[in-house]
Amino acid sequence: MIVNKKWKFILDMGLNIGAVSAPIAILQLLIYPYLAKHLSAEEYGLMITMYSMWIVVSNSIGNVLNNIRLLRSSEYEENSLQGDFPLILYKWGGINVIIILIASIFYLKGFFLINILYSILIATLILLKSYFEVGLRIKLNYVAILFNGLLQSAGFVIGLCVFYFTGVWQAVFIFGFSFCVCFTILKTGMLKEQSKKTMLYDTVNRDVNLYTIATFSNSSMSYADKLVLYPLMGGHVVSIYYTATILGKIVSMVSGPITSVILSYISKWNRDKKSIFSKVLILGGGLAIIGYVITMLISRPVIELLFPQWLDEVMIYIPITTVAIVIQTLNSFLNPFILKFYDIKWQIVINIISVSVYFLGSLILWHFYGMIGFCVGTIVGHAAKTLIMVLLHFNAEKGV
């Protein structure tokens, strides 16, 4: 029976890797290279910046609701409770619209109504997609999650066809994420849930509020490089920088689905299993090193194939940007254990300290050394997060 559970865990991890890898591969290997050839460097850089903004804000909110609901699911089931989350979704959905509206005006440099409406629509779809998938995760239905990822990939391709005829690049994301939202609504029935408060509302609402702050900080470290570079140096630099990170992100993209499955399973564990942290640290470190070596070996031929117009500029930064990405990948393996076994306040402490180091290091080094300095600063920020998580765990184990 134990063997069967282990094989199911491995199978679920494989299915989830496929679910996440398929749309990312379509975006990185087909959609983005095509758009880069048909948009100017400035327009392409703006698109990457807008997408980063949606992920930092909307995907973060959706993932917070997803993870908190997942961790609390057994408590709701034991007490035969329903509710709370629809109310919290309405609240954070409204906050999402307000933030996206303000940020869109800032990055678009004006009130361009149609582009702002596109932005709000895509941001809302991303939030809903991220949250509604929890209905599949609670049931460990990773076959449906894989199908959802394939639907998203198909939506991206259809959106690219729409772009070909209309020139509206937002169509790629509208079709991709709307397919996912429709499927999860039909499969989970989560829209039918009652909008009422239960006895757990105050506790859950507090956890969502605290974890949202922590997740915003964490997402900022992953995407704020584009959000900061665009106003500092414009769309062309964002295009070069993002292209320099694209291969590392493809190689490390397995980390997201792996940590998602880990969190789904450890949500049912007790505190006796905290010791597994050390094994995950070693495994994650090994995978990070392998990912770096693979990226270095394939980077030049792949960039020359996909983005030949920027090859020489991009190759300068790949060795540095990839270091930051593999450290970030290692952090993604460790974070589910910190989230499960330590008070949620530590999510805020860890992320605020590391994001502060990230911004200070990146901006100071950028001032003196330009883009190379900025890239080194991102390494310092991600390494600071690793160090804090490791120190927290081992000090707690010693009873400090």
C-alpha cells in the first residue's frame, strides 16, 4: 500500500509537471519568439512587463487563496463547513482590479481605455484560474489538471492566430486563461458555493491577508526585475534581459509543479515529518546545479534559433541570470515546508527581508555597473532568502 502511495505521488508529480510545462513551453518556444519577430523591441518589452505585472498581482492573489484553501480543506471537511472563500474572493477580486487599473495606467503612460480593459480582463482570468484549480488539487485530480494545462496551451495557440489577423497580442492571454477558467468552473462547480461566513472566517481571512503580503514580496523577486527595468531603461532592455532568463526558466519550470504536489501532500502531514526538509534541501540543490549545467550547454544554439536578432546581447547575461534562477528554483522547493510547519508570519519576515536585499542590491549595483550589476543584485536577493529559510529551520530544530 505504501508503495502504491509512493507511485501515485510520483505519477501526480509527472502529471503536474506536464500540466505546467505544456503552456510554458508553448509560450516560451512558440508564442514569444513569434511575437518578438512581429513586434518592436519596445512593444515586446512592454508586453513582457505587463505580463509580469499580472503574475505578480493577480496570480499571487489566486495562489494565496488556492494554497490557504488547500491547507484548510481538511478542517472544513471535519466540521462539515462551506463558505468563507467566496466572500474572500470577492474582496480580493476587487482589490486586484484597482491595483491592475493603477499599474496599467503607469506602464501604458496614459489612460488608453481599450488596453486597460484588456489588462483588467486578463488579470481577472489569471486570478480565477489560479484559485479555481484548488478544486482539482483538493481531490488530487492531476489528470484533470493536466487536461487543463493542455487546454491553456491550445488557447494560447488560438490567441496567436487571432493576433495574426488583428495585431492584438493580448488575445494570446485572453484565450489561454479563459479556456482554463471555463474548464475549472465546469469541473469543480466552485461558482455554486455559498457566500457565507463560518466560524473559521476570521482565522482564514487573517491567514489570507498575511500570506498575500508574503506572496507579493516573493513574486516581486521573481518578476520585479522586468517591472523595475522598464521604467529605468525601457522596453528594449527588458526584451534583452527577459530573453537572457528564458532558458533558465524553461529548465527550472519543473519546480513549480513539483512544489505544488508537495504542498498538496504535506497539507495532510503532522509536524513529525519536518526532518524531510534536509533531504529536500539536498535534492533541490542537486537539481539546481544540473539545471545550470544544462542551460549553459544549450543556451547559444537555442537563443540563436528563437531570438537571433538579440543573440550577441543576450549571451553576455545568461551565465549570471541563470545563477539567480537556479537559486530561486531551490527556494521554491524549500518554501512549502516553511509554509506548512512554521507560523505564517515567517512568510512575511522571510520575503520582506529578502526582497529588501534584492531591491537594494540590484539598484545599487545597477547604478555602478549597469545591467551586469543589476543581475548580480538579483543573485544576492535570492541567496539571502535561501540563507534565511535554512537558518530558520535548523535553529528551530535545535530549539533556538
